[in-house]
Amino acid sequence: MNLLSNLQNSIQSNYDNNALCLNEVFYSYKDFAQEISNIRVSLKESTKKNELNIGLVTNNDVQTYASIIALWLEGKAYVPLNPDFPIERNTSIIQQADILTILDSSDNITFCGHQTILTKKLLQTKINLTPENVSGDNLGYILFTSGTTGTPKGVPITLNNLNALAEAFWKLNYTYSNTDKCLQMFELTFDFSVMAYLFPLLKGACIYTIPKDEIKYSYIFELMEDHGLTILPMVPSILHYLRPYFDEIDCPKVRFSLFCGEALPLDVTNEWSKCIPNAIIANVYGPTECTVFCTDYTFKRNAQNKTHNGVISVGKDMDNTITIIADENNNEVPIGEKGELCLSSLQLTPGYWKNEAKNKEAFFLKNHKGEERRFYRTGDLCAVDKDGDILYHGRVDFQAKIQGFRVELSEIEFHAKASLNKLNAVALAISNNTNNTEIGLVIESKQFKTKQLLEDLKTKLPQYMIPTKIKFIDNFPLNTNGKTDRKNLEDLFN
């Protein structure tokens, strides 16, 4: 298994380097190896060989990150459990994933009624990073994402999936080295966290995390300035919070700035590029079901970038991924026409955990260029241009029918932001008292008169796309992944 042997080699060859910076405390790769080994011994003693899914309490400490690697080396998968999530949600995840044992670095047991290994209290043992005889088909983790039924749905990712992601990423020539200082701003229940810890570990770099009680954007600012971070994986929402401080940010040491998880606006990216003058800026795309991301676009400084409604292209397929734009019958649409983005890839999940109905809905087989392939429907509305670059038009479910017309909410947001001069805005489809759908707009600002905004929008949009209700909020709420919480904003209109 390339992934595990590469991790072993990287950790062993970088013992004297820092692996993690957590709450301003540094841990070397040798410290990390020791924690991994301690946890491995406890797993061997406390779990059965066929007990494959292990719960992991998502604390921000060395034992939590060491638990991930220890589980992989033992041929087991981690299932992240955020202790701040509602107990009903965590209980559902524990039951669905057949979890019997939980690794917990807390001082006391977080989830009572389950066998718990308190990883901070383990005896020190001989360092052992040699993988067991582990198949690439073994799961690396199961992430439970929000389900439309209210029940979280599990997305299992195999070690082969992870290996395919790493191999495809290195072919993009975004280099990491053991001198890099890498941001890890994501909660471990969010798939982007995987690349944020895995890629640095594979190259002997140092990972800098965000303590749970800190404000993410301000702590990132401090880390960039105080520690000279060089690699920054982020969600685009963070830029809107950093934007008021762009004039103060001058970080020439940043080499690589990577965005994923949301649409990346061109205007704020142009401004951000001046804060990190020596960095490559990349916009990548991919659902949890395709192991973090599978397409890539490099931002062009001082040149024209491909956009739709002010949103930067998500680029072209990475290695071992095939994308198509399909209609409702899974037929490819012509170049330039909109349809649902569908993926076939070595990174693609084997299928939702114990959810055959969802699998039949989300996956389909299709003959593509003479070969039958398994595709995943992403739910993202896209078009591809003549060069093969994918342009993001929004979510299929971010479309709304207004007076019989199909409306893209992202188009309304684009024109609203242009009028609002750097203020952030989110357009939503809301129901009025007569159960008809209309457009609501939420602006991230103190309240002001919107007459000029509405007049501007009327010069760009048809009447049925003009917001009928406008709300103001000081700061957009973010979910645990750092993305704008649209559901929370919808509640403003209820």
C-alpha cells in the first residue's frame, strides 16, 4: 500500500522536524511517531481484528492526529465524532457505523456506554510505524454528511481512494517540502481536513491548527504573520472575513494558496493575490464522495481568468478522474450548455454506507468512450468550455422557479455584489404567505437604504429576479466547516 509506506518513510526521515503546532506548542515527528505507536498497542489489546470502524473524538491535539495514522497502520478506519455536535447526531453516527470502540484524547470519557481508549493516558512503548498487512480496499474513514431526511449519511473512503488523491495531486506540481508550514483550519468531520493534514505528513512539513475557542480568520491572520505560513488551504468564506485586513496583510513567504468547498469569487481573489505576492493560487473542486477534490484551476495573475457570474472556473479533471456534463437522462450535453456535473474516478467512494436507496439515486453506469464507467451525480450545475475548463453555475438545488422561470441564485448574487462594492450578499429562494417562491437577499452589513441597489439590479435582471425581501446581518454565520450557513440565513425570513 503506497500511502502507508510513504507515510512511514516520511515520518521516520523527519524525526527532528516539527510535525504539528497545536495551541502554540510544537510536536516533532518523533513525538508524533511515539503517540502513534502507543495508540497502536492499545488498539491491538482492546479491539478485535474484525472491528474495523473506530470512533474518533475530534479534539485539537497530537493524540487525535496520531490516532488517525495508528488506525490506518492497523487496517482500521476512523469515524470522526465532534463532541460539540448534538448527542442525537453522534449517537446516530455511532449506531450506523457499528462503532464499538472510541478513541478519545479528552481527560474524561466523552461518550459513555462505549468502550473508550483514553489516548492521553497510554503507556509509552517502542516506536513501530510498520503497517500491518493492509489492503488498499480497507476504509480510511467514514464521514457523515447532512442528509435530506435529517439522518446523516455515511461516505466511506478507502485507502486506495486516498492514494489516488495524493498521486493525482502531486502530478499537478504544487510542491510541498519538509520546510513548509501548512495551515489546517478545518474541523475533522469536514473532508477538506484530510488533505490539510495528509499532504504535509507525506512530505515531512509542519501542520498549524486552529484551537476550537479561537476566531478562525483572526487566528489565521496571526499564524501567517507570526509563524510565516507557506501553504494555505482555505474555504473562500474566510476571505470575506479577512478582507477588511487585506491592507495589513503582506505575506511574501506564502507559496501556495488553495481554495475548495465553495464558489471562489474573482474580485476578492484578485485582492487576496496582492497579500501573498509570491504564491500560486489554485481553485480546486470535489465532493466528499470523490475524496476531497478532483478538478483544478490555477489563478492567473495580471491576466484574464475564466469565470461565470464572477466565480472562478474549477478547471479541468485531475489525473484518474473523468467529468461529464449530463442532462436528466445522463446524456452528455453539448459544449457550453448547462447540465449536472458527474464524476467517474479512482477517488470515488465505494458507495454510501448501508444506504442502497441513496446509492441507486446518486450513482449510475454509463458507456464512456467505449468503456463502462460508474459515475456520481454531484448536484452541481456546470458547463464546460471548448478548452475543457468547467464553469460553475451553482447548485442544481440552488435554482429556483419564480413565476415559471428557472432562476440561478448565483447570478443575482453576482450583480448584487457588484452594486454593493465589496459587501457580501447571499440570494435565497423563500416562500411567501401564499406559498409562492420569491427572492430574498441577505447583506452582510449594518442596515442601509436599498433603493440604489434595487435600481441597479433592475438594469441587469428581469423583474422576477429582483429580491422582494432584504435582510441585514453583521456577520454571515458559518457552519463547522467554515462555509456560509445558508440554512441559518433562511431562518431570517421565517
